Amino acid sequence: ARLDPAVVAEIDRLGARRAGLLGGTAALGGGVAGDLTAAGLDVDRLGGVKRFATAALVAAEMGAAGMGAAGMGAAGMSAAGMGGGEVVLAEGASSDPARGWPDALSASALAASTGRPLLLVERDRLPHETAAALTAGTDVTIVGGPAAVGAAVAAAVDARAGQVARIAGATRYDTSAAVADETLRRGADAATVWVATGRDWPDGLVAGAAAATDGGVFLLVDGRGLAGSPASAAWLAGHAGTVGAVWVAGGDAAVGEDAIAALAEAVGAG
């Protein structure tokens, strides 16, 4: 409903002059826009009726920026197409609160690090807003296994888009490790790793963006101890000779002292 004072202070510290709101007024109310305007910022909003539409609008804005056509909306993107480009796709909603977001965290880090848009689906449904954002020339990287993005949805994507690939593991942590490998393959540097708990989404959402800005890698871990995320522990151990810094996003309630000690041990930091 309103900006938290800590956010206002950080915006002021950054010296920002423009703010982009992602989501409609049900997500970010008019009070948020008012607070930003009162702080002296120019405010733009990309908001659809649902999260799938908002993701498509963000993808359109990224496409428009790439073509030098600022302000192109979803209709303009549909007409212009994203031929020859690539999008990352992940599950973005579920009736189970423990699902619908874990793979999207890993996917967002991959998308950010490669400058690609991220589109959202449900496990068994390809939303029309997402379908409309896909064209025959658009390659798609699906993040998550069939339990997250079902075979029928993958087939529907394949019928509309160009080349379709899937990055997946048996668990959210296996998928995260596989995405980290793909991020490295695409030019990221394992010297800096950002980690966040895989038990909730807020810290991972900001950590993935930070990892991309750093040119590093993002990894989900079990914040109660790495034994709950063996794939993440194995990934860190396998890159121990390269990792120079591990940034942990979140407080003790998200990633506890035992997990931090295990992170240090995994990368040989004592």
C-alpha cells in the first residue's frame, strides 16, 4: 500500500530519479506511486490484469528497448514479434504456496544475466498472454521439470515458438544448480556466488538480480542447512577452487548459522 521507509532511504541514497512499478494496483497500490512522486521521481508502471500479462508487458518493454522503440506495448511486441530472440520461461503460479516460484527465482537470474525476458506459465496451462508473446522465431529455455512446467504446456510452447530447451532437476535445488551451470556456460563468473533460501521467495528475487549485476552466479540453498540441498552443496564444492566470495541474502531466519558454516566449508573457507 505504501513505501517502506527503508526503501525510501535507499532510493534517496542511490540518487534515483525514475522508478518503474511492475504490477497493477492490486500489487502496488496508488499510495506507492504517490510516495515515489512525492520523493521527486518520475514513475512509470507496467501492470497487467494478472502476473502473466505483467510479465508479457515487461518482455515487450525489453524488446522495445532492444529495437530502440521505447514505450512499445504488448500489442506492438506481438506485431513486431521477438523473432530470432530468446525468452526464459518458468512456472509462475500454483495453488500450492510452496510452489509456483522456486524455479522462477533461478530462471530470473539466468534471464537477467543474459538480458532475456522471463515469461510465466502454470504447470498445466499456457496463459494466452504468454502464448501471444511467443512467435515462430523465438527460442525458449524452460526452467523446471514436468512437475513445474507440464509436458502439455511444453508441447504448446514448442508448437508456437522456435527451438525449445529445458533445464531441470529432480528438486528446486537440482534445478538451481543446473541453471548455475548454464549461467556459467553463457559467460558468468563463478568467482562470485549469491545464495538465498529455497524455502521462500523474497530474498532470492533480489539476490538473482544482484548476481546478474555482479556477473556472478545465483544458487538456492536450504537455509536450515546444506544437507537439505545436496545439489547446491555439491555445486559449491565442485567450484571451490574458483569461488572467491559468497554473498548470503537474508537474515538468520532465512539462512541460519549452520547453513552459513556449511557454505564456508563447501568452498574451503574454513
